[in-house]
Amino acid sequence: MSKISILIGIKIREIRKQSNINQENLALLADIDRSYMGRVERGEVNITVDKLYQLSSALNCSIHDLLPDDSEIKNT
């Protein structure tokens, strides 16, 4: 697990919860397997750019919202 994968998973989970979407529904909306979605949120996989775009579309946010900024990466 890389530090960046963990931070991306945290961002996805935060935005998902703010949007009142459960993990299963987000997986359906983004056409991603539910178990894979859980692994993404836990930072256990290196998500592809394609999947990030699918998630940003399903969450109605910018892909930039799903990515940690430099200060978050340096502080962990």
C-alpha cells in the first residue's frame, strides 16, 4: 500500500459519505466491483486513472477532488 493510494481512498470515502452514497451504490454508479471499491477506499490497490474518472463522474466532483495535494503527501 502506498501512501498516495491510502490518501486517495480516504478522499473517495469522505466525498462518498458527504454525498450520502453507500459503497455499494457508488460501485454500481461507477461500474466498479463492490469488493474492489472497498479495497480502493482502504488504499489496498493502485487505482487507474480510468477508474478515478468513473468515480469522479459518479460522485459529481472533479477528479482533482479525489487526489491529495502535496502538503497531504508530505505530512504523512
